[in-house]
Amino acid sequence: MLSIVVLLMTFVGIFQKFETIHFIGFETEIIWIPVWIGVVILPLLNLYEIAVNTDDYNKYYWLALLLNVISIFFILRYFEIELLS
């Protein structure tokens, strides 16, 4: 459920303008702070749940991990971060 919320917040952050704040030495819109926290923590949580729970409910964690990867892809495109250059 949180992966869907982070994905929706990513799209809202891309298409809407929010108040700009100074956070830890850089300037960002306020919506990106919870998005970045979710993008960093949720894939690790999903990988942990996939490793620990090996029963039938595992497919939901894989789906959530896929949604997290999609969110990461859109964030990389929005901020023009090139990892392979």
C-alpha cells in the first residue's frame, strides 16, 4: 500500500508545484522529502519481506518492489540523474 502512495506522490510531485524549502543544505519542494524517504526505505523493506516470507503472499511484496523500481525510474528521469554516464 505504501508503494502505491509513494508512486502517486511521485506523479503529484512531477506535475504539481509546491512550496520550496531549504532542507539539509539544498533547496527542494516539500513533497520530495517524504518521496525520497519512501524511495530509499520501501525497497529495502520489500526485499527483507521477500527474503523472510517465502509463502504465497510473497507475490504482493514483489509487486510492491516493482512499483518502487518504477518510482525510482521516474524520479531519476525528473531530476535528470544519469547513473551510467
